[in-house]
Amino acid sequence: MSQFMSSRLTRLAGVSLVAALALTGCSAPSEEAPKSTGEVSGELSIATTSDIGIGALIESFEKETGVDFETTFAEAGALNEQLSLQINGGTAPDIFRSAPGWAAPSSVLNLADIGAVRDLSGEDWTANVPKAFESLQVYEGGTYAYPTFGQAILAFYNISVFEEAGVTPPTTWDELIEVSDKLKAAGKVPISLGFADNYVTQFITYALSATLVNGAEPDFYEELNAGKTTFAESDGWRETFEKIVSLIEDGYTTADPLGTPGDPAMQAVGNGDAAIVIMPSGASPNLAKMTKGGWDNLGIFAFPATNSADDTFIPFSPDFLVVSSKTENPDAALAFLDHISQPDNAAAFAEAQGAIPALTNATPVDNQLNTAIQVYLDEERTTPFANHTWPGGEVAAALMAGLQQVVQGDKDIDGLLADLDTAYAGVKR
């Protein structure tokens, strides 16, 4: 993910955090002691974007072990700049937030590559990390990050609008078109698109490519990195963009996507002018605030890309904590990760953030978002956000700019695919 997008997505999620607490409540941290209780002491420093969820876990760990924490909570962009300076200077906090994959200099795999973070492979919780996360946190066979919670890209819809049009959530592409026709007949915009903000172009793209590329061509990225294929040769990537263009050209989306920013696109669903918006789950509490009736009037479904519902995958990526390779208190740092990995604590952390627990053994969170995604987690039909698997932010930048040009009519899909190949060749590892 580009640093810009990472920052933007985090801001979207950040807006929703207070609402998440109000809407869902916050589970109390487990009183279960970490396995190292009584064996650790001293001080730890931690730096991440928010104290929501993790603050209560820090307090309970301090109470049970006597370890004292020095905390830093800052907006993602500012935090990344600070961490870069600290890592380069050898003064990184003992535990700090890191982005998935290779997308940014502060991402997990880049840090593992330069030896800045500790190999966590021996920890018990690694047995409960979803396989889909391996490409985001495993480097040369070692696991280098703890996944705190995840965000999914899903379709959120206005229930009143669906009921007025007499439709139910589609599970296949043909059903999506049928539902969209009925929504149009009812005078509603079926799918709200805010492409004036270029980062928004990624949401529907990754929702479709999760099924058409990761699901249908599971070896695509391995072969791409090996030089055995290209974006231009991928049927899944071509179909992804063809479907987006067809939705726009056939009148199933906002009439002027390039003239509509992301927030107004969400507001159109909230006020009932439009029916569906595709976005990361971290922004859903903000959408609920825009919607009359709040969460009671919002539904969720996985955006279909084919005519087989069983083939649908959803994008699901985690947030990470890592341990500095230079920590002077590794036993306490590992004990803290063990503490927050306890099933109730992992669930409480995610619930407080309005997110989805990342570990497979976390206590289930009983809310609409988690219920919607659970079947995909259980059946391992999730895949990381596509940009999290790309080295550097250049490929995502090429996608955002190129898709806007396609929608504008200044570029065709062949040109967009060529742009992605050029960008990937420039950053390929």
C-alpha cells in the first residue's frame, strides 16, 4: 500500500473508532495471566496509532507482571516518520506497529530484510495465524509480526433502499446485475463510486480481483515475481477492469464517479440516494453514523465477481505489531504478545477497534461485521489486499492513476495493464 493510501485508510478507520466503541461496546480484557507472569519485569516501550483496545490490555499486563510501559500513540503518517528515524538510529521502541508485506519502508518484510525486527516463529500464537497472512509477515521461513486485527473490503448497503426496491443481497455476478436493474427502476443509484479520490479506485478493484485473480489464479503472484507472467497476461486482472468499466458504462454506478469524492459517495448510501458502497470495514462505523437508523439500517455482503457464490473471496488484511531486534527486554515483549493473543483479549482488542480478530482462535465477536465475514474466514476464502503483496507503492499508484484515466476515456484497459507491468518491473524484488 502506498504510504498515502495507508495513511488515508487509517484516517478513515480512525474516524470510526469512537463510534465503534459506542456501537459495539468494549469487552473487558481477560484476567488470564500470560505464560511468563512472574518471570518478566522492567520496562517496555510501545508505539502504535491508538490506545483504543490495546490501552486496557497494557494496563492489565502491567498489573499482572509489574512491567512498566512507555507508550506513544500517533497518526499513522507521523508515526511512520518517527519510527523510520528511530529504526535507522537504533532507538526503535521495543514493540511497534508495522504495515503488512513490502508496501512501505516500514512494512514488516522490509524490516525483516534489514534485520530490524525479531523473528517470532517460536511463539505459541503463531499456530493461529491465518495462512492467508503468510505472504505479509513470513520472511525466509520466519514469522516476524503479530497480527492484531483485520479489515475486510466488503459491500455495505442501505437496507431500506433494498426493501423499497424489493431486492436481497446478490451472491453472484448475474444476481448483482439483476438487483442493480431493479434498484435503477426504483430510482436509486445501485453502486456509489467516489473515484474523485483516487485511493477509492482500489476498493472495488481489490474486491473483484480477490476472486478473479487470487481465487482463480492462486499462483499468479508467485509466477509474476518469477517473471513467468504479467498483469497483461492475467485473465483475472483483465476481467477485473472490464467488469468495473461495464458497471460504469451500463449505468449501474454513480453517474460521474470522477466528479464524486469518497465521503459523498458514502453519504449517498447513508441518505438513501444510492444503495451500495464498497469500502474497507474500518470505515463502516462512519457510514453507520451517516445512515438514518445507523447499523440497524445497514447490511453487508461479499461483492460477487463470478456466477459461483462458493468461489467468492474477500480481501482481508491485518494490522501488525513487531518486536525490535534491539529490544533490551525481549522476554517481557514476548510475554506481552502472548497476553494480547489470549482468545478473549484478541477479541476485545478487535471489537474495540471496530475490526475483526486476526487470530483463528480468538473468541468470536458477535456483531454484524464479524458475522458477515466469518464463513470466509472459516473456509479460508480470504486474501490480502492486493497492494499489500506488491513491493513498494508504485504499482498501487499506477493502478489508481491508470484506472481514473480509463474511466475518463484517456486510456484503455491494455494501457492500464501495461502501466501495472511497468511499475512492477521497476520495483520487483
